[in-house]
Amino acid sequence: MGSSLLRVSALFAMAPDLVLKARRRLLAAIILLTAFLLYGLLAYGKFDVSYDSFLDAEDPAILALNEYRRLQKDRKLRLRGRYTLEPLLRGQRHCGYGRALDRKPAHLLGPG
């Protein structure tokens, strides 16, 4: 047991001398290996770290998120017509959130 540990210790003691003797070849090998791995990572690697990729498609949280996104998309479509003359040009009597165009806003009507 003791002699095998001494042999391993001697091998580790020789490692710095071997590295110093072949430092140029070792440095070139490290640079080439790094370049090869970076090329592979950039050419073929794809990282999907969005939370959608971690959850099942039928997960209640994902279903609720998709419903929220759908509602936000609908809301943006409604807001696009709210502040323009598009509803009037289409002959609609209301715009945006169902507010009638021919009524005055509540703060202009006064009390009661």
C-alpha cells in the first residue's frame, strides 16, 4: 500500500517537469481543443433556457400563461382601434372596451 502511494506521488512530482518540457505543444493542443469546442458549441449548440422548456405543455401554469398571452394579444388588437378613427370609419358606435362614442365621459357629466 505504501509503495503504490509513493509511486503515484512520484508521478505527480514529475508532472510539472513534463509540462515545462512540452509547454509549446501543450499550449497549442489546448488552444486547438478550445477552438474546436467553441466551433461545435456555436455551430451546433442550442440553449433553450425559457421556462416553457422546463414545464410540460399540459401543465396548468403553461395553460394559464398561454391564455394570458392570447388575452394580451386580443387586448393589443382592441387598443389599436381605440385611439384612432377606425371604429367610426367602420360605422361602429363604440370603441375600445365597449364605451359608447356618443356619450360624454363620466367626469364631464357632473354629479348624479
